[in-house]
Amino acid sequence: MSQLSIAYIFHHHQLLVDEHYQLPQVEVLATDLTFHAGDQVIARDLMEHEPIPAHLQLVPIRQLISLWSVDEFQRASRAVQLLEWRRNHKFCSHCGHETHVHATEYAMVCPACGYHQYPRVQPCIITIITKGQDEVLLAKNANNKSNMYGLIAGFVEVGETLEEAVQRETLEEVGLKLKNIRYMSSQPWPFPSNLMIAFQAEYESGEIQLQEEEISDAQFFKFDQLPEIPFQGSIAHSMIMQIIQPATNT
């Protein structure tokens, strides 16, 4: 019998797990994407015509953020991003020829012109903005139908530093200027292939003016009077807790 491998099997952004949210073990196929670390671990896409095994279920990967450890979620994040990269680079972006998977690297190689297409990460900034000793700016996304308030975030543009991206996104979305911008942490975010880079900043000046196509509401909230915030496991939740807990525990 062939040795079984732990498998990240995705259908879009849903992952196949058992009733205890554990990964299945399967026989390796030639088309599987192999992780080059430790135990044999593979990733694959569940095809539209393939049935879901009776003892397994598809669970949105977002749901697993709050159920798994950080390491477990980051491995799943790596798997889904690599699958999406491979799926989106079946043809060479230079000459249009069909590509092949490199034997030892994460690369899609064009046999016609030799161009290598590697996985790319899109850097995004996310910023927690404080005012005084006990207020934090929270904003509601215009496309979010829930009552959840989050943090100012956005993509880094070509030619700008991360700190410039923090200033620009904040000015664009809520009309405020910041000071004392400093790095906090980062988190891989597979929606679809981002690296969220977290910053803390302080309010400097300005009145809140909403970019209405992006933000439906934004306010400074007292630390002990917060609205619904992002779920545990997300970098936004971690950032908010890091800021408010030292203050509320004093």
C-alpha cells in the first residue's frame, strides 16, 4: 500500500476536513503540489465533478482561523496561495505558451522562451490609529453587510514605502493625518494572496471625511465601548487587543 500524505484539499476557499477539523490523509497523485518540509504534505484542488467523501466536509478557510493555531492556519494559507498561483499561471505571460511545473522549485516554466513565473505576494498595510490614551479609530467597510467595524487597510502602491501607504490610505478613506507610525507585526492572508503588514499610528489632525465607496462609517471609540470587531485569529483582532488590553487592565 502506498504511503499516505496529509492533504490540503481545496474547493475555491473551502478546505476538506473531518468532523474534528482535521486534515485527511490520501495517496499522492502526480498532479499534487508537494510541500518541501518535514512529513509528507500535499495540496490539491477538488474538482467540480469529484464527490465529497462521506466522513469529510468543506469548511471555509476563514472559519478555520478561529479554530486552528496560528501555525496550522499559516500552513493552510500557504497551500491555498500556491494552488491559486499554479492555477493562474498555466500559460506564459511573455509568449502565451503552456507552462510546466518546475521539478524542484515553486516555479511555472515556459519551455518555449524559458521564462519562470514564481509565486508573488501582494503587500497590504493595516493600521490601528489611536487618539489620546483611550480612543481607537474603527471603520465599517461599505461592502460589509454586518455591523462589524475594522481597521484602515489597503494595498501598497508601486513606488511608495509602507509608511507612505499608511498615510495615503488613511487620508483617502477617512481624511485624517497621522504621526508616530511604527511597525507591529505581519500575517499571511490568503484572500487571495496578500501579506498584511500591521502598523500602529497616532491621530495628528483633521476631521473624519468618509470615502463613501469604501467606508460607510468611521469613528473614534473608547477602549471600553467598542462595537463588533473582527474575529479572533485575524490580525485586526490581535492588533486591537494589543492596544486596548494594557489600558483596560490598568
